[in-house]
Amino acid sequence: MRVRLRGLRQAQNPHGNAPSRTSAHDRDWFKANRRRYDQYLVEPARALAERLSALGEPHFFRPYNDTRFHLRPPIKEQLGVAIGYGGSGGFYFELSLDGLLVAAGLHQPASDQLERFRAAIDDGRRAGGFERAVRVAGDAGLALPPPELKRAPRGYAPDHPRIDRLRLKEITVFRRHPLEPWLHEPACDERVRAELEAARPLVSWLGEHVGPSQRPPR
């Protein structure tokens, strides 16, 4: 796994110099360099995903952005892998020139999932389980995102004892590691595994108290 993030730079520039991000977004350039992308990024990421098989099956996101309806670069700047991700959440790691992102939980929950989450946080006993899961993740360096809502959600008092939790719209914990030498060493695999394992109680709590969305598909 030593080539993982070093390989990202090598895959983008054969001379080892960090290119401008614009150059890495050219589809023709990417097609010409796809072999290096697979060798330096995809293959090491697949090896890591195999070591994380106890957490679930991996899903590798496509390297191409959908540019039909949004103005964005055609090639993504990151390689993202979801592990054991179902309707009530899962695990995730991402490699990019910004570093290594390790995360778990429920990303962009549906409105009915947020309602069930808030009902659970409103209940002292169930909220206690959430707080214990967050502490376990916090001991491994993962943290909740800042609350997105400026005010209490409808139906909850502004002075609710767990108002910061009620204002969450992302039910995840995460840690972003900057580019450092240890990212190129085999110990990186163990750190990713340990951090994701620390988030397992949160994912279990979400499965029990939030669950998949019951909204009909569009």
C-alpha cells in the first residue's frame, strides 16, 4: 500500500511534479494515463478494501463526473470507496491530493431518516447510545461535522438539552489526514481499519434506530 497517495501524484504526472488540477480533468489525458491510475490508485485501494471485508462489500465510485446538468470537471479529483454501505449508512474512505478521508455513518439522510434520528435523540435512553458511539469514534480521532441547521428543527425547543445533535443534517463521523509520509507506509492500512472499526458502534446504532428510508423511490 505504499504507493497509494504517492501514486496519485505519479498517476497525474509521470515526472513526479504536481500538475495543475485543470490538466488532470482532460478526458483524453485521463484515457491515456488510465493504466497508471489503475496501478497506483485502484489496485492499492482494492487491496485495502479486501482487508476491510469484515465491514462489508466495497463499492468503488466511477472516476467520471456527470457533466450533463452541472458545471464541473469531467474527471473527479478523488477516488472514493464505500464499504458495507446500505440504506442506513456504512463506511467510506477517499484518496485525493488533499489527503486521506476516513468516514462512517449516514451521508445525506432522507427526510424520514432525519425525523427518526431526531426522535431518537429526543429520547434520553436512545440518545445515550448515540453519545456512547460518538465517544468511541472520537477516541480514534473521528468527529461529527458541525450542525448545519441554524435553529432548532420544527417541533423541538431551542433550549433542548441535545439541540446541537438535533441540528445535524449529516449523521457521520470523519477524519481527514493531510499528506504526510506515513500515508505511504503499510501502517496506513492499519490506521484506516482501526478508525473505521471505531465507527462501527455508530453504524450499528443508525441501523437500529434510523434504518433505511421508507420514502418511495422517485
